[in-house]
Amino acid sequence: MNEETSPIEASLGWLISDRRKEGGDFIGAEKILTHIKAKPNEPGAYKQKRVSILVHEGAPARHDAKILNEALEEVGYVTSGTFAPSTGQKIAMGYVNRNLQKIGTKLRVEVRGKVSPAEVVRAPFVPHRYYRGA
């Protein structure tokens, strides 16, 4: 996240309490509350969304790798990625166009000139195993 990216685009809206949202008494409230309320094609709507990505083949996607749609058009970029030994898979986080944020969306990533299939998946990559009580 940076100064041009809102917590809503970064999938961090859950960190803003309901009291703050109702009061609108925080830095950046105007932009953030507009992002929450605006429909996709309305003025002020967010354009990109941070998603979790599973890379199916090839090398792990690293910072600044291009994210492509199935027509091979650039639709986003990777912010971080690695091979995850705990899952045995190549995982990444990145920003994609808002209309591609749905779990299961098929994508491609370009790593060192090679295009590999990828998919938007639910975070976290590893299931929780903590005890929630009876």
C-alpha cells in the first residue's frame, strides 16, 4: 500500500471500525468512504483491488511482474511473490482491475518473458489450525 492506494483497494477495509466509518473522522475519510459506497462505474469508485494469486506453472511471480487476463492484456502487477514451502505452491499478491477480483478468476503472470497460468484464490494460502472453542 502507498499514498495512491486506499485501504479498500488493498483489501484492508476491515481494519476501519464501524464507528470511524460512521463518524468519518479520520485522515483520508472522504476518499475511503467514497470507495466503500461507490458502485463500479460511478465517480470515485476504486479501480483496482489487491488479490491473492496462485501461480500454476513456471517460476514464482516476483515484485512488478505483469498480471495478464486470458487475452494476454495487462490488467495488473504483482507486489510480492514466492515459493511457499508450507503449501508446495507458488503464491503471490498483486493488484488487478476491479472486475477481476473474484475468487477463481483465471489470469496469467509474465515472469522473465514467459507467461504462466494463474488464478485468484482466497487468502490466507494456508488454512487456520487454531482452536476456536466448543
